[in-house]
Amino acid sequence: MIKDDLLAAVHDALGALGIADVPNGVVVERPSNLEHGDWSTNAALVCAKAAGRNPRELGQQLADHLGEHRPAHVDSLEIAGPGFVNFRLANTWLYDVLIAAVADGEADFGRIDLGGGKRVNVEFVSANPTGPLHAGHGRWAAYGDSLCRIFNRCGYQSHAETYINDRGVQIQRFGESLAARKVGEEPPTDDHYMGQYIIEWAAEMPDDVDPAVWGVEHALADQKAALAAMHVEFDTWSSEKASVEAGHMESAMERLKEGGYVFEEGGATWLRTTDFGDDKDRVLIKSDGEATYMLPDIGYHESKFERGDLVIDVLGADHHGYVARMSAALQMLGHAKEDYEVIIGQNVKLMRDEKEVRLSKRTGTMIEISDLVDEVGPDVARFAYLLQSIDTSQTIDIDVLKAQASENPVFYVQYAHARIHSIGRQADERGIERAPLADADLSTLVHERELELLRQLSSLAELIEIACNDRAPHRITNWVRDVAGAYHGFQHDCPVLRDDVDPALQQARLWLVEATRIGLSVGLDLLGVDAPKEM
């Protein structure tokens, strides 16, 4: 990438100026304002103190040296502010982006080897198997699946996992609720499940089954179908019951005892999580002999390291207190602190007819994922969920999502991809063939709309790396929207197939259109959204 080439040139220049030990903070990045150049480096500011020089003077020396030993594509250099060196590049660097996109294709354009094959286990959704998934779960589903796709694009091996809490009091109450409805009675207490789905499922339930067992199996089948409709699949559906039966809980408890982290007090068994930064120690086994939810969770998390070198949990906003205690327990079991990561997401508010739709599985006042997908389709749902950072509260207006218009962002992006294919069909109808790329004169691409489209394509690999490092799929969502906007502007101002277009320019534009198709396809795939050929 041009960024890497420029950074290497900066390091060479610093060495020539007598600065051998270059600090890690030296970067080459895009200025926020294009008027300041295509790329900029802070090298002079970072190195000035150690080198005993004035940053502005060092910046001038750096610019002078780079001017004499000019890297490829650099047209001019200038000093800005306290010592930034700005690079202005010839358009040839953007033409190289086009060539790279076509050469790499959808399989490899934007692909980077950031992870080096490291295994990443990502747990998300993990809803209780006591009913359908509501639309709020859709945000975790879209986010987790897209994050796994981004990890894979960046050279990691992702493993998507969800946890089934299929033991304990909630499962008992779920079974009791089904049993009551089966005989036409109300569930025993307000803590039981009252939703309409309980009535419907109870009517389907055979007479000769255990209501809790049948209910869990039915709920899981329903959840799997809803997730599949959103194009979300898991490599592993982990059962809490199976984990306990496999001895994970007992094994973890034994190792925690061996490490000296367990103590008895008040008839209960405690874990010294305060030794690792938790605000208080945590109960593992209550005074009545029942294990708290934390103990089987520790055993389960320990087992996840069999499927990942880095373990990531995607949890809801009410799980902040969970992070420190689980991190402490895993460190006690010998895992480095950085090998366990928790991403806390915020809730979704759904609006319909300008009114909020409540999402309660227990009372049944909710919109299910399957309902939302049936109404707006999986592409619209996924794209909407991925518009914002996961750590921000989100409001989704179902009426806007249902409108196939410009205010619906996914249609705006998909329409750009469909328009590209439309150009291909029109070219075929007119007998216009795209010549080999090696024969195309890309130097004819000088219109600002063309160059802006190429600049957007040039940033894909950087944005994928940022999205991976920041765990931020919404950065890809923003990128495909920007590319779509640039493409719509290009097609408006830069005719491709019109009879009066110079043949050389027409060929170059046809290849620009193809490179854009590749970029949009990659971006949409990372979001789990289809790239339609027509709309």
C-alpha cells in the first residue's frame, strides 16, 4: 500500500538525517482536510526532542531529503503547522489502486494479514432458550457475525459461538408456564412466562413430553431458524447443561482451589476476585449448597480457549459488572488478561407509527427477529443494525426501513451496485467490450468524481484494519455508504456509454466501474448484506 511505501521512505530519510532509533509514534496518515495533501507524517514532531532539534526545522530537513530522494507517486511536499510533512501525490497512485482492485478481485481486495492465523472465539446473542429471539437480539446477531467476517478478512480464524442457558430456575419456570397453558390455566406467578407464544407453543406440545425439555428444543429450533433468516450461523451452540455434565465446572473449581483463590465464609464458598481488580469477592457456592451462575460460567469460558486463543464476549448493557469478575477468574486459571475481551453493547429501541415497541420475551410484548425480517428483509435489518457503533444506544424506525427509497441507506448502497451491473448489461447490448486492463489508458481519469471514487476505494484496507482493531463493523457500513455516494455522483457527471465519450476514456471508466463493483461487493459481504445485480 502507498501508506507503507511512504512510511518506509520516512524511516529511510530519518536514518539519513542521523536518527537511527525511530519512535513507535511515527505515522503516515490521511489528513482530515484534503487541502493539506493526500498523506501526512508527524515524524518531525515525534523525533525532534530525542534528536535535540526544533520540530519545524527537522520537518524541513525531512521534506528536503524526501524531495531529493522522492518516493514513487510523490508530486510535492510541504511543511505545515509545527512540523508536519504533507505529501501531495500524482494521480498515478490512485490508478494503482484500480489495478490492485481488479487484480485482487473480491477474494483478496482489502485483505490484510493482521492476525497471522490467530484463533478468535466470538460469543454473541446467547439468549435463554425460553422463547423466540426478539428484534433487540438482532443487533447482537448482525454485529457478531459481521465482526467474525472482518476477523477472517484480516488473517484471523474466527469461531462464532453462542451459549445456551438450558439449566436453572428460568428453564423450570418456562416448563411450568407451558404445562399450565397446555391445560388452559394461567402460569403460576408473575415471574413465569406470559407471552402469546407460550399459548401457541403449548398448543403444539405433545401430551407425553417433559414441558421444559420440549420447550427448550422448540425454542432453539425457532431461534436457529430466525438467525438463519438473517444469514447468521454459529460454529458452536454451547449448552450450559452439557458443559456442566462434561465436568468443566468441577475442573475449574479444583484449579481455583489449588491456586489458593477460594475461601469459605458465612457458610458460602467465595472467589478472591478482588486480587485481580474486582470491586468485591464473588460467591461461587451459596450457603444452601447451590452454585451461583458464575461457577458454571467460569468452567464454560475456560473450555472456550480450546476453540480460540483470544476469547471475546459480546454482552448487553446490563453486564458491566460481569467483566471484572470473569477476567479475574480466567487470570487465576492462567490466562493473560489480554486474552479475554468483553464488548458491551447498548440496547435497541424500535419505533413504529412514531411509538416505541417494547421488547419483553416474558410478557410477549415484542417484535421477533423473524417478524422484522419478514417485514423488511434480512439485508435491511442487518444494515440498519450495523449503522452505529455497538456501544451507542440505537433507535430503529421500522416504517423507514420498509420504505424502498433514498432515506433507506441499504437501498442507496445496493442501488449503486445494481447500477454498475446495469452498465455491464447495456455495454453488452451495444456490443461494447472492455479491453484488457493493461491496454487501458488510466491517465484519462482526471475528473474529480473519478478521483474521489478512487480515493474511497484506496481506503478499504485501512478501514478494514480499523474495523478489526476497534471491533467496529459500522466503519465498513460508513465506507460502503461513502463509496455508493461517490459512485452515484460519478455516474451523474461522468457518462460511460454515451456516444460522445472518447473511446480511451470509456475504457478507463469501464474499468473504474469494475473496480467499484469489487469494492462494494467486498464491503457488503463483510456486513453480511447481499450485493444485488438489479433492483
